[in-house]
Amino acid sequence: MRATVFHGPGDVRVEEVDRPELTGPDDAIVRITHTAICGSDLWFYRGDSDRETPSRVGHEPMGIVEATGEDVRRVREGDRVFAPFAIGCGECQYCRAGLPTSCEHGESWSDHGGAQSEYVRVPHADGTLVRVPDRYADDERALEALLPLTDVMGTGHHAARSAGVDVGSECVVIGDGAVGLCGVLAARRLGAKRIVAVGHHEDRLALAEAFGADATVDGSTREDPIERVKELTHGGVDHAVECVGAASAMETAVGVCRPGGTVGYVGVPHGMDGGFPIFEFFTDNVTLQGGVAPVREYADDLMADVLGGTLDPSPIFTKTVPLDDIAEGYRAMDEREAIKVLVRV
Amino acid sequence: MRATVFHGPGDVRVEEVDRPELTGPDDAIVRITHTAICGSDLWFYRGDSDRETPSRVGHEPMGIVEATGEDVRRVREGDRVFAPFAIGCGECQYCRAGLPTSCEHGESWSDHGGAQSEYVRVPHADGTLVRVPDRYADDERALEALLPLTDVMGTGHHAARSAGVDVGSECVVIGDGAVGLCGVLAARRLGAKRIVAVGHHEDRLALAEAFGADATVDGSTREDPIERVKELTHGGVDHAVECVGAASAMETAVGVCRPGGTVGYVGVPHGMDGGFPIFEFFTDNVTLQGGVAPVREYADDLMADVLGGTLDPSPIFTKTVPLDDIAEGYRAMDEREAIKVLVRV
């Protein structure tokens, strides 16, 4: 089968590899039909993070169940499924507590061949896979709207939820990448009364507005986005939704928070050596809540809204490529030509 | 009058200075009878923090109202009062929201002569002063138990509360200084089922046990206090009460937290340049909550328990000095001979 293999910064290739097989009773094999390139894939692509070479990549799988081990109960051959970026057993104390990202038996897609490929082996299939109802199994519009639930939509939701966004909240979403845009959708879905989106790209901020932002602040053209947010919000907000992970974004998040407020964060912390603004949090009793998003926990609720027609994150896919052209997808995301790339397998 | 003046590291002196006078309609003048030396006073005393020299010091005043401005309504001449380490107006949005440490008109005792002196001018007297009921006004035992409410008891309470300690909680309190010991008292008062105290001094950990800790871990004799706490708690706790503020204490706090848990913190962050363990928080979705403790907000509730006889933090005062000998008090705390020093004026 074909699979995407990372060979070094700027170098991803589709290569012929062995097709995965069932190895345990709770495994499933999924034939992938849709997957995506993630902002976090750009870290190794850009050489910003270490990663073994060659190594298989991708962590946002959607497809059709091809085979299941004898203990698998919740899905069967032919089912349309997708899976979160983190593999969880579904049965340990943390999975049951809604935190499958801390699963006691957690694994990574990288250990199982990566999801940017024709097939993937899914360990803990009952805990990991989300089954799409049959009537939507081949509904292409529904599938494109569900694909972000594998990662960015659940992540944006986790950020908004961690920030305490609720009915009537006024909040600021920091970041206009795919996660930030999903954060806007999530804040609107959670009932935010007013959403200010902070980003660095005019076109992406326009999409933030289409997703429900009431106002936007473009940090690329404003000297002090924090001051502008404060003007727009009568001095700041109680809920800052941090969707980037960089030190500067964290500074903006705590900077726009009112004393006693909460920063919800989901971006993997990077560039924070010596830069985490702990003193700003401390001085004004701003709470920091969030972390790796347990998107599996949110998948069923978010799917219900997607299938019900009230949630559609698919506009974040501004480019689609076939698997064979995935290198072009990486290039387009790296050069910010595309917000997020959908890959058809 | 006499007042304590800081002249440089290791050099505090009691000197004759001008007695403060009312300068505004919401001022009060308090004749101080009791005050204390704080762990944070040791920062300038040790030269670990910059402070103007000469400057007046102290921020834990208790005494008798001597005079009030014409707008002061809640206290009058002759009342027994104490005040938190932060001055708040009591009327702005943050004071009303229970966060007087972020008061829009907040001031510092240093701006008003410091509290380690015979008299102090109290701005925003109605918002700042806590009135002790008359029947306890001269009850020396009650007064010594109330004095920690000016700072460390309210701070320990804020840490426990920020960590989410509640009825039935299992928690870890990190730090065996006055704040950590008060954190143990606070956790017990909030209903914790089981408290593990982590410190570095056998005698202080013994006091932690007297205050309600079920188990103690001495980091000075154990190579890995985190592992020991995990043994004692079947893998960690949901509530870590961080009462130090150093990077190592924060690492212990997040290290003993289970995924999805909360670190409550109140120690002014120090020594964290490059050292804040953000990745540990992120990976396991551990929440960081707390900050400068709004002790004024807690004073009435804590006072009710002190006067009712169910809360007594006074054993943290292991040494008492008269104002004239305050330099000896600083020395004793600096050399860890005393946990906390009570100063009689």
C-alpha cells in the first residue's frame, strides 16, 4: 500500500510499504478515505522538532473498517469511522474520566504506521474509533465536516471549554490557524455573546467572522493587539482562548484577561524557554486551564451537531490533494497558501 | 514614633520617624499592637529582591483605631482591627468580585509607612480594615490566632481553595513554611479526607501533622519526594497546594498531580526563569489556579472559625520579639530558627 514517509525537513514522500495486519484481539484495520495535514505536522516538516527518519506520519484518519479483532464490539467491517489524534483504550480511569489523552494504555499513530496512508492499524479500536451513523456514511459533505473532529475542531472546543466559555460569555480567541478558527466556532456553539478573534492574516480573520467572531484584531497591522482588544471589550475579558502555543500568544492571552479570568490553552507549548509569563498570571489570579485536547471525549457531541447541520468546520479545508500529491499539500500549508489541507486517499 | 527601616541586606533598624496623620476622608490611623515578619520580607533582607533604601517595611498590621477620616463608616476610634497585606478600596469591581488584590485603587503598605511600626496610616479604611468583635478585642489568645489572617492563613486558604480542595479531597501541600502549614490547616478546614505535606524540615513537618496532615514527606532526606507521594496516594492526587513559589516546588506540585488535576499556587514565582514546567501541565491537562491571595475576602469567614475555636494558626509563631528587637526576629527567621516571628509593639 502507499503511505506518507518523512525523510527530513521539507521532504515527505508517498512510498510503497507493507499493508498493516491485525496483531491483537482489540485491533481494527481501517481503509483510509480521508485524512488531513495538521499544523503540528509542519513542526517536523520545518525541522522545528526532532523526528526519526524515515518515519510514517499523519494522525487524522477517517475511513472504512476493513477488519476487526475478535474482541472488538463497537465497530464492524464496512462501518464508516474516524479517530482522534490520540489512541485511547476507552476503559482505564482516565478514559472514563474524559481524559483519553492521558490513557494508561495510550499510543501514538506514529507507532502504527501513521494516518496519511491507505490503511492503518487501530489498536484499542473500541476506545478509539468513532462510528459515523450509516445514513451519513457516504455523505461527502458530512464527511468533510466531520474530518476536523479528528483533531482541530475538538481541540478548538477544548480551548473554549477550558477557558470557561459559556452562555453569555465575552471571550477572545487568539490564533487564526485551523484550531483558532475552530475555537471561534466552538465559542459560538457554547453560547458566547461576543467573540473577538486575534490573528495575523486578513483572509483567515475574514473566515473567523464568517464562523461567528463579532470583531477581529489583526496583529500584523497593529502595534499593540492587547490594547485594541481592551478597547473592544471595555478593558478585557474573563475568557481567553489560546490556540497557538507560542510564548507571544500566551502573553496576549493573559494580557487580554481581566483579573480572575481564565486562559484556556491547547497549543503545544513552544518557544517558551524562559518565556512563560507566569508573573502576569500570578499577579491577577488568572487561571491557566487546558492541555492536550481529549478530542475523543468530545467527538460524539460535536458529531451530533455536525450531522444536525448546526456545526460545519469544513471551510478550514481550503485545499484538497490526493494522497499521491501530499507533498504539495505540505508545501501549501508551510507557505500559508492553505489553512488546512484535506487529503483524499 | 518608632518604625522599622530597611537599610540594605541584613540591615533593618528601628528608628524614630514622623507619626502618620490623616490625609484624606477615608483614611484611618491605627496604633499597632501586633505585627509579624513575613517570609517575603526575607527577600529584601537577603538581597534576593531589589528594594529602595532606606525604606519602611512590614505589611501585617493589627492594632487599635486611633483616628478616622470623615467618610469612614465601618470602624471608629478604639476599635480592634487588623488588615490584609494588600490595601483595597472595597468598592471597585474587583473588590466586589472578591479579588481585592486587583483593586483598581490598590496600594501597598510600603507607600504608607509599613506595618512594622508604632502607627500606620490606612487608606481606604472601610475596604481594608477588618474589625474584631469587641468581646475579643483584648483576648490575647484570640489576637495571636487572628494575626496570621493578615497574610499567611488567608494565603494558605487561597492555595487550598485554588487547588479545588473540598470535602473528601485527597491533597498534597507543598512547603512547610508558615504558608504551607496554614495550607494544611486550610485543607483540613475545607474538608480534605487525606493530606500529605511535603517539606524540608522535620520540626515543621511535625507541626504539619499537628495541623492535620495524615502523612509527611521530607524532601531533605528523600531523593525523590514525588515518587514517595505517589506511593502514599496510589499514584497521585487531584489537588496540589503549592505554597512556596520556587520552580522546584512547582515541579513537585505538577509531578504529584494526576492527569486532570489542579495546582493551587500562592507563592510569588521566583527562580523560574526558563524553569516553569509548562509542558508537564500541558501534557496531563493539569490546571494552574491561584495567585496573589485576596486575604481580605477570606478574613471574615476565617475569623469566625478562629473566634469559634475551630481554627488556630498561632503555633506558626515560634518566636516573639518586641519591636525594638525586630532585627533579632529577622535574623532568627533568616537562619530558620523561627518559622514566623510575632512582633509586639
